[in-house]
Amino acid sequence: MRFKITQQNNNEHNDIVTAVAWTASNELLSCGDDNRILRWNMKGEPVGPVVEHVDSYCTDLAWYNGAKGTASVFAVACTDGTFRLISGTGRVEKTVEAHKGAVVSIRWNHEGSALASAGEDGQVKVWSRSGMLRSSIVTLPRAVYCVVWSPDADALLLASENNIILKSLQAGPKQMQWKAHEGTVLKIDWNPLNNLIVSGGEDCKYKVWDHYGRQLFCSSPMDHVITSVSWAPNGQYFAVGSYNMLRLCDKTGWTSCRDKPSSGSLMNIAWTADSTGVACAGGNGSVIFGHIVDRELSWRHINVRLDEKNKVHVQDVLSETMDSFDFRDRVIEMSLGFGFFLVVTSAQCYVYNIQNWNTPHIFDLKDSVSFITQSERHFALVDLQTGVMVYNYEGRQLSTIKFPGLRLEFLNRSSLSLSPDVVSILDRTQPKLVRSFDLVSGRAISEPLEHNMEIQEMALSQCGSAADRKVCIVDKNRDLYISTVHKHNLMKLCSMVDTCMWNDSTDMLTAVADRKLLTWYYPNVVYVDRDLLEATKGCKDAVAVGKLSQLVSFSGSQVSVRRADGAVIAMSVSPYPAMLYQDAEKGAWEKTIRLCRFVQDRTLWACLAAMAIHGRELHTAEIALAAIDEVDKVQFINHIKSIPSEQGRNAELSLFCRRPDEAEQILLQAKLVYRAIKLNIRLYRWDRALDLAVLHKTHVDTVLAYRQRYLQQHNRQESNKRFLQYAQEVSINWETIKSKIENEKRKESELPGARPYEQ
């Protein structure tokens, strides 16, 4: 991936260009020391002046796209201490006296409801959209060279001297400050999607920080001062500008490409909303345009590359064939997976089946797409006006996902996930919530999943039935949890997680944690038998991937991990669990047993035991549990097999899976009241057992008798008033009780369909 640089032969500006900004229609505004504001098109060609003459030198420019029905405006910071609010047509709406000395930096918040300004006087102020002063945030002894908003717009990040300062807009939180560079910090930027900060300074270095001020990356010294840095809106990469130098860097810091335009120092960098291009303000009066080309994707045996001529090249490694596709409009996004290749241009979406490249499904788009995600049967497009639009691979729209407070500009791989039947979205306005929606209707399918800490990443499983759909989350402490989508029950899997990913064809989950590659071959085991969780987990040393690595793909038994330096490391997990999934889905349990006996691996046996219990295949479960020496569990499985009714066996399996309420419900629905009462007695839930006996007017004496025996064994006296009351009213006769129990067992065995368990 690299920039294709475009530059005019003759500079339109007569002096240094200080700032650039993109409009909603992908036009560029530029301002400089020639007191003019110019407009440019996407191709890098000048369109004409927006403002012929500004009464002062311009230092910064910030564009805000108004909501539908409102006008778009931009703010221009000036050296005379004012900033000007100017309409899209070039009319000066208001001139605001803001600072003593030059206004150095100006920035709209993400909603466009407030404007922050920083000046040479060391002050940082917040203004309303109409230019009214709301508050003076801070006064520093030195000039503030840059100001940016936090992702949730409740704090400002400042660059002053060699420090970066995080100042909350609220009265309570304490100001945070850290020394960022050896020289003056000139530029900073904070991306709302990945929550990372990039900074550049006079020490000729650029650095990446997390929002706590911990350094994640530091570049080697450049030849000249770093004059500009800017995140791409998608949070995947950022640009760095210096004297005659433009770099494209991954979010972890490594450099993807370096260009040397004849521009002088790049004073400012602005990205297009779709993250496909940049514009740079040159110190020699030039305006530099860069478009990202040579983007590459790969999935199994298919490789895809977008070249600088807007042509997509597809290579099939297995058949050794090549195909090329031309597109009339500029390609914005591409996605490859699940046997389909998606290309989104500025006007249309193309859906290719990798089995037939000649006849794509094509449909028109209303607005520019910012993100694509895929599942086995559907894909979703995100644009900033419509919402999350779900389509099938024939190009037919199924639904549009929206809810109050949805921030479409914050959606990415970590906050939006798609499965064959569910869409889940991390609510950035309430980061402890994950909301799930039905694909077809677009309606919420359950109450939001709520965690007790902020969630930073989430992903849906891709395989299995809708009832077993699971979501994994990584919270602020980097702890990994798993839960079912329809019935929320968060279970912790591990800590210190860098990255995690579901397998694309099975229910396996892998994660890089504490420099190890951990793979849960059957994560559903936490809801079947948590004791087997460690036995079903694979662990491999992953020191080579280092810190801040990211999982790129997990297909079959192959895992690809991108290191912090950009290198992709190929790793593998055991191929046998995937084979186990295939046979279990077909109900070929004898085949799964033969596979485990051939491999002779404890992990595989444990996976089979959990799968068989979940599938209510008791014979296979008994063999698998015996193979891993779980004697107590084998005995319980044999006990379940001796129960004559299917409902009774299902209830005992639910009890085995630690779901006693579900077990009781199964028994009551089948009118096996005695079994429901005895279930609660075995669990020492005496009050519930008595409630059921009284409600159904049966076996009250049974409950009292077992309660009496329990107290005698522990040398204790009855203290429960309800039991004392019923003990006076009901006589206890063990012979009568045993006779009633035998009668209940006989009636159960005579139920329609009741028969011994068959292998």
C-alpha cells in the first residue's frame, strides 16, 4: 500500500500554504499566507477561490458538515487573534475575537456542536457553533500549538512545549500530562475508532500513544522536524509530514511507504472521509494530493490488488489464473471473504462470486461507504447518512440497522460484527453495551448485553445454530469474555489479550495473549461443562509476534498474525477439531470416536465429550469422558441413561450443564412434578421444593421427610417457620413415601414415548 502523489506544476498559492480541509462533496479548501482560500477538486485541479482576500494571515482551517437541512460552515484561524466562521459559498458569517496573539489551532468536535481554539497566549477555549464563548479550559505559560477533541468530546488534548496535556471539560477529573518529545510538540491527532494518539515534534520523531499516555511506538529520528501528523478516519493508518517528505504509516507505527514531494515542509495534512486520499499544505505554496493505491487483500487461494489506474487484479493461486476489472468510478472499499469479493466505488457496489467472476451483481449507492463487513450469507455496508445496511450476496437489501445514539462514523471491525443471522454493534455512547439485531427485520432481538466495564472490541461467531450464536468481547482491562447472544451469560476466558478472532468455518476462537497463541477449540464448553475448558484449549508459544500484534485471518487451521512492525506471521492450530465439527454436524458420532482413537489426543477427546453432551449423544459422551478419566462424570452419564423418559434425561443434562432452573422448567412442562421436587431436594433448595409440593398438592410429606433426614445427619434443629408449620399438619411415614416414589417412577415409565436410552 502506497500513495500516488499528484502536484500542480505551478503553485496556485503565492506563499506558504498553512492548512487544508476536505468538504462533504470531496472538494478541498486550502489557505495560506497569500490571504486567499482556494477550492480544489478530487483530482488535484484548482476550481477557483472561495475567499479572495482575508484581512489576516490564516493559520488553520476546520470544516464542519451540517446536518440535513442546515448549511455547512468552516472556521479559519488567523494571526490577528480572531477566527472567522465562513459559509460554504465563501461569505464571512462572523468574526470572533478569540485570543491575544495568533490563533494557532482550531478544531470542531465530532458532532459539530462545539469548536475548540488554541493560541499563542497559551489559552484553550471552547466556543458554540455560532461563535459564542462557552468556557476557557486552560491557560498555560507557553503557546499551545495544537488542540484535538477526545473521541467522546468530553476532553481536549493539547500540545505545548514538549508536553502533551489531556484536559477534561468537566470539573472533577484531574489534568493528565506527560513529556512526549525532547523538542517542542508541533502536531497531535487522536483517532476515535482505535483511541490512539499520534504526535510529531521538533526532535524529528513521531510517536504513537494510547489514551493513558503510554508510548506504543517511537520512530527513529528523521532528517527534518515533523511538522504534521493526521489519522485516517478509519483508524487503520496515519500520515506524517516533514520537509519534502510524506509517510504512510500503519496504526502500530511501521511505515508502509515514503514519498519525497517538492513541497517544502508539509504544514498540514487532511484525509478524505473515505480514508482513500490525503491533501497536504506545502511550505513552498504547493498543495499535494495523495491517493492510496496497491491495496491488497487475500482469502485462502485468492489474492486481490488495486493498482494506481483504479484497476483490480484478481489472482487464483490454485488454478494460476489472473483476471482484471476496470471501474468507471473511484474504488473506495474492498472486502474479500466467504467466497465473495465486494468492490465499493463512489456510486455503486459490485458483488463477485469467486466461482464466477464474469457476472457480478451491481447496485447503486446513495452515499459514500465507510466500512464493509461480511458473513457466510450476508454483508453489511455502513454509510454516514443511511446507517448499517444489510444485503444478501444477490445485492438485495434486507434491512437497515439504526438506534438512538448510533455513531456511524465510529463503526469498524471492533465495533460492528455480522453473523449469518445477527448483527451486533458496540454502542460507543454507552461503551458497556453491545446491541444485537435480527438481520432480516432489523429489530433488536434481546436486551443489550451489558458488561461491568467499557468494552473495546467484540465479534460474533460465524458457525452453529442461531440459538448457539455467541459473542466475544475484550474489555478495558484486556480481559476476554464470551456470551450467548440470546441469553446473556458472560464467562471469562483469559486475561492480557492483544487480539482475538473467530474461525470462519467452525466455532473455534483464537487469541494472542501474553505472547501465546491460545485457541479454544470448542468455546461452547463453558455452557456445557466448564471443568473441561482448559482441556479443550490449545496453547502455542507466540513470542515471535511480539506486542501489539493483530490477527489478520483464522481460516481452517491456519492463523495469520500481523506484528507491530508490519510483518505477517503464519501459524497453525490442530486440524483435527475442524474435522470433529464436520462429523458432529452430520451426526456421524461413530466417525468422531474413530478419529479420536486414531489421534489419541486428550484435547480432542475433551472437545468430543462437550460436543456429545451438547448434542445429547450420551453413548459418545460416556466414551469420551472415560478416555480422559472423568470417572464421576461417566457415572452421572450412566445415571442419565437409566432414566426412562426423554424429558427426564434432558432435565438431567441441563442440570449437568449447571442450569437447574432450565432443568426444573423442562420437568414441569412434562408434568413430572415429583422429579422437579426431587431435583430441588438434591440441590438443597428446600424452599423451592416445598413451594412446588404445596402448589401441586403432592409430595409435601416427601419434602418434609428428606428435610428431617438432612437435619438429623447434621445434628441441627429445624428453624424454618414454614417447615415447622407443615410438620405439625403433615405426618411423615417413610413406607408411604417410598410407595409414592415407586408409583411416580412407574407412571413415568408408562408415559407415551418413554423408553430406555438407545445408542
